[in-house]
Amino acid sequence: MVPTIDAFKCDGCKICVLQCPPQIMGIVKNVAVIITDLCEECGICNDVCPIGAVRFHLPEREYTADHPAYHAHPR
């Protein structure tokens, strides 16, 4: 999952920045930012945020149910 920061909720407390294991988060104009390409998706930033400004969402992908594994095989 890809983390995002809600810029309207974030108060710049820096808790997520200090707890980020790969240290790819920072503060810009008193709002937390993250380099999503380098993120390890560990979820610690989401867990430590006291106001819920960090959210995870699944990337948008197309899934088709037309894969052969979904069809019943005759016995």
C-alpha cells in the first residue's frame, strides 16, 4: 500500500518523521512529506500519527475476472 499525507490534517509534529525507519520523510512548510518511491511501506508512520494524517490506500489497478484460474474445470 502507498502512504499519503493529508496536508490539511497534518500539524507538523514530526513524530512520523522521527519514527520512519528508512528516513525518507521530512517537513516542508510545516507539513510532513514522504518520498513514496523509496518507501518500504512498513506502516509505522500511520501507526504513530496521533491525528490520523497518514493514510494508506491501494494503488489503482485493473483486475479482470477473466483469468483461466477463475473458470471451473470439468472433472
